Amino acid sequence: MAPSIIYGTAWRENRTASLVVAAVLKGFRAIDTACQPKHYREDLVGEALLTLQSRHGIKREDLFLQTKYTPIGGHSTSKPLPYDPSTSITTQINASFAKSLSNLYTTYLDSYILHSPLPTLEETIEAWEALGALQDSGKVRAIGVSNTYEVSILESLATIRPVQVVQNRWHERNSWDRDVCRYCKDHNIQYQSFWPLSGSPKLLASPELASVSLASKCTAPQALFKLAVLGGVTPLCGTTDEAHMEEAVSVPAVVITTSSEVESLSKTIWG
């Protein structure tokens, strides 16, 4: 079952394990990471999972785990690589996937996604076919792509195998990624958003959102998250504040009634 909100672990470095434990104890049941040491500590997510099971009785099957294969352009040479970049893309993906399973102490993933398209469409298709083979093996339940802002790429991949997840920046500074959002909604693809809060300072400070949050008895970030959910978008939240974690996991219970402000905000976001 697709989650309604996901805890994001990018840029948390040595705090990753403690933050993941805190997020799950506050109610998150979905975790996003990547086998990309430059920006993620996937291994510390795994440590958190062990802690959650041994100390709190929260089992692997209670959680939605998502990680990524990162093409070589997204890695730093100062960090250990999860694969040999001189090998084929398929071999790289299989090595990265095996490293992820080891890091996360699991035998399967709920979602496995390309961190970005590769330099050419042909390479991206090879990577997509490798993800499809992992899905066919039963080790991956859903596959998808991230940082993909051209509908044409999604259409090309879909001719080979359905795209089930897209994870993109979604905020006022990229006009809410409307074309890709619309494509995902039309094709029953889960659209996951990152940077919805930090990328939307004007909307968060708008009187319309303030009015909606007041009427809905929630904070402005909760109201924006709820509008996202109502529009078919699954937000990622990477807060380090436990009070904000509680607010984020409460978003599904927030009730927003139709009003002129909601209609105005919806037009701003969805066009």
C-alpha cells in the first residue's frame, strides 16, 4: 500500500539513525533513502531499523522502505562507491541493489527508483530494464524514477514497463512540476514530492494559506501538505524536529473544507 507521507533522510549524516528511530516512533511508516554516500547514510537507516525491531518491536514488514540507484554523476569520488563504474549499467545496478539490501538488513524493497535519468535515453532504458528484472525476481515491489521532469522520458519508459513512482522537486519555484504531476495522475503513478516547504516560502506566508490553516485548525505546513495529498501528491518530510514530525504524520487526519481560499490555492498549485 502506498504511503501518504514519507520520512526523507537526505543530508542527515551521523544523525540519520537517531532521526529515523524518532520519526518512526512518532508515527512515520515510510522511509526514503539512497545508496549514495555523498548525500545519504543508508547504512545508518539500516541501524535504525535494527533498533526499531530489537527495542520497539517494529518489524521490517511494518515499514515501507524505498531507496535508489544513483548514476555515477551523482556520486563523490571522496566517498566509497557502491559499484564499479567501469562495469555495465546493469551490473552497477545489481551491485548497488545488493549493497542496499545489506545496508538495510532486508531481503526486499517496497520501492526502488533511479535517482535520475542517465546521460542518454538508451542508458536510461537499460537501467529501467535492470530495475524491471529486479521486480520480476520478487525482490522489489514497485519501481520508479526521480529527478525526471520531462514527460517524454516517462512515456519512453512506460512502453517497456509501467512507471509506478516518480519523485521530483515540487514547489512554487518550479511551478509545481505541473506537466509531470498531471501525467502521473492520468496514469495512476504515485508522485512523491520533495522540497514542498523549503521551496515555497511565498505560499507558506500567503494570507490564503493562513486562512485555510486557521479554519482547519492546523499549521500552514500541514495545510500545504494536506493540499498536496488531496491533489494526489505524496510529500516527503525530512524534519529534524520531533514536534514537526508529529504534525506531519497528523496530516492525513486534517480536514479541509471547500472555500474560496482553497479554490484559489488549488488554482495556484494545479493551474
